[in-house]
Amino acid sequence: MDFEIGSSGQSLRLDASVIRHFDRNRQIRPWHREAGGLLFARFALPLVDIVEATGPRRTDRRGRYSYSPDIQAERLEIEERFRRDLHFVGCWHTHPEDVASPSQVDIRNTAECVRRSSHGLSGFVMIIVGRASVRDSLFVSVCDRDKVHQLAAPKDAGVHAAVGATLVSPARRM
């Protein structure tokens, strides 16, 4: 699945293995708990190719309506993937709703993560997976320090496209 990143000329691609990972973790039963993890990409600008999604981990704290990752495990994942030339670009998690949308906690936590992290990105990717089919339930966005920019698949471009969004600043090449 490909998404245009606003008017930046960049696009975000979700590898088929990432889509399958999301599909396996949807909260389709009442007893399923939220799941989540990290997103890792390769850069071939203007393409940002998300090739791996980690999590959930046994050490994460998970409830029906909450997800809190094991921060130490995430740090180790970032270091290990970086040695393999994969870049941490954001996070994903599930919601127990048919079509996912971010909560105020999601927005606040992602913006805070962008502010306190040391990285060369203009923002982080936030993907939320709903209960409906993955193609129909995803909320895909780029979050900067101030705002969530929802991305639209090319067929829907213009409906929700984030005009000011960019993931990699033109001045910063990964």
C-alpha cells in the first residue's frame, strides 16, 4: 500500500509483510487486547519504504483500550535494526473500532516523542489499525511537533491529503 506524503513529492509504502503483521493483530474479538510496536524503513527518496513492524511483545502492557510498550525493548529494537540499515520512523498500534482514528492521548504521545527524540526526520509515522479489513481500517499519518497529518492512499488523494506534511526534510538526506 502506498500513501502520498502531502505535497512533498514523497510517498510512504507499506510492505506486504507489514500489512500481514497488522492483519494478524487486529482486535476482532471482544477479548483481544490492543497491540503495537515500531515501524522501520529504508529510504530511497522520494520513497520511504516501511519494511518491518515489530511488536507486540510479551513485556508490553496491554488492555482492551490501552497499550503501553516496553520502552527498553523498543530501544534495543531500534539499535539492532539500525545496524541493519533500517531506520525507526514511527509507531503503530490497534484500536477496537472498525475504522481507526487517533485519541488525544495518541496525538499527545506522538508529538512528545517527536519533540524529545534525536533524529533527522520532520516527524514520525503513526499508524492505527482498526477492526475492519486492514485496507479499510488504517489511519496513516505523519506527526510533527504540532499536528497530525493524515495521509490518503493515492486513490483518495485530495480527500484527506496532508498538504504541509513531509517525512524527510529536503535538506536532510538519510
